[in-house]
Amino acid sequence: MITNIGLVAGFVLAGGNVLIEQLFAWPGIGGYAYRSLQENDLFALRGYVIFIGVAYVLINTVLEFVYRRVDPRVEITEGR
């Protein structure tokens, strides 16, 4: 279930927010990205992609620690 939360969060961050914000006319970062795409504003799109990437990595990092809390058998190790 925790893995599914991470996957759904990735979908919502990557494209779901753009779709939902355009569908319901809500202001937000998805609408900003959509307008930037229409106007060919590559710097704004680059910032959006970096923001989404960092948010996705942070969510997955937090979920790794949640795994450890929920199931003590899971060990977090550094590299191999």
C-alpha cells in the first residue's frame, strides 16, 4: 500500500495536477506549466520539471523511512 501511495503521488505530480487544474479551472503550478508550454517559455518549463523532480525524490525518500517504521524487518543500507 505504501508503494502505491508513492506511485499515485508521482502520477499526480507529473501530469495529474495539470489535467485537474485545467479541467476545473483551478489556479496552480499545473496551470502555470500548461501556459508556459503554450507560450514556449522553456525556462518556466525547466523550473517546473526540476520542482516536480525534487518533490518526487523527497516523497520517495520519506516513504523509505515510512517503510522502516511500518515494517522493522526492512533495513535501509548504504550502497553495496
